[in-house]
Amino acid sequence: MAEQQQPQLRVALRPVVRADRREFLEMTRASESLHDPWISPPRTPVAFDHYLARLSREDHDGQLICLRSTGLIVGVININNIVRGSFLSATLGYYAAAGHGGRGYMLEGLEQVKRYAFTTLGLHRLEANIQPDNTRSIQLARRAGFVFEGVSPAYLYINGAWRDHERWTCLDPRHSLLPERSRR
């Protein structure tokens, strides 16, 4: 029987660090029209510093999606509001760099973040909350195996208004996964 080859990954994940400030801010500023009105990523040095401070907390994690060939940042995925105990859940926020859409980089990155969240972080559930008109983000979540759960009216305050969001979720397929206190 022939051995199946794994597809070559074009992107890698890595944590956001202070040295990323210049490239990160250039990327978010250049991608402003792509992100609005869906998300408002850090666009100033002060906002980036606040973002880094948030990522230093135990309930948040930020991963850059970088091209393996050059290290260029092509996207960001944040694992937010990590809850331990019986829930083992988190919400995701993600955004791409303008000029790199349609190449599958975000899908590759999201697949890697799922593995990281389920194995390294030990989470059971990931939830992406997406505004109903953000069809590209919904398509990405669907292609990454997320399932539509419903709509949360006036869920998040974004760009000056409370916005409805669709809930898209993905569960760790391991049935043996148990909360930490259940393993004792």
C-alpha cells in the first residue's frame, strides 16, 4: 500500500511579540478596508501595546499566521475568553492581511489553531462569532469544520453599534477529553 503524503503547509503559527509591532501595524493599517466594519484590530502603537497586555493574560492567546517561506504576517487568530473548568471553551477572532486573500492561508492557519487549542491548550469547544453579512468569514469557518449554532442578537459592540452575530462552533472530536478536575 502506498504511503500517503501530507500536504506541505505554507503557513506557520507563532505568538505575537513586541518585535512584531511595526509589521503588525503596517498590516492592519493596509487592511483597514478589508476589516471594516467587521473588526477593529490594533492600528496604533498604543493599541498594539494594549493588545499585547491582553495576550499576556491566561485567558487570551494570539497567534500570527506567517508564510513559511518569508515569515511575512498574512493573518491573525486570537483565542479569547478562555474558560477552564467544566467548560474548556474559548472564542476566536481572526483577520487576514489585505493582498493575501483567496489563497487558503487563513484556512491553513485556522486548522492549525484548532489543533493547538484542542491539544496544547486542552480546550473542548471553539466558537467564532461572525456578523451575518460577513460572508467570507462565514465561508472560512464552514470550510474549517465549524457548525452554525444560531444567532445572538446585539451580541458585540463594534464600530459604534451593537451587532448581531452568528455562532459557529467546533468541538474537539476526542471523547476522552475531560476537564482537569475530572481526571483526578
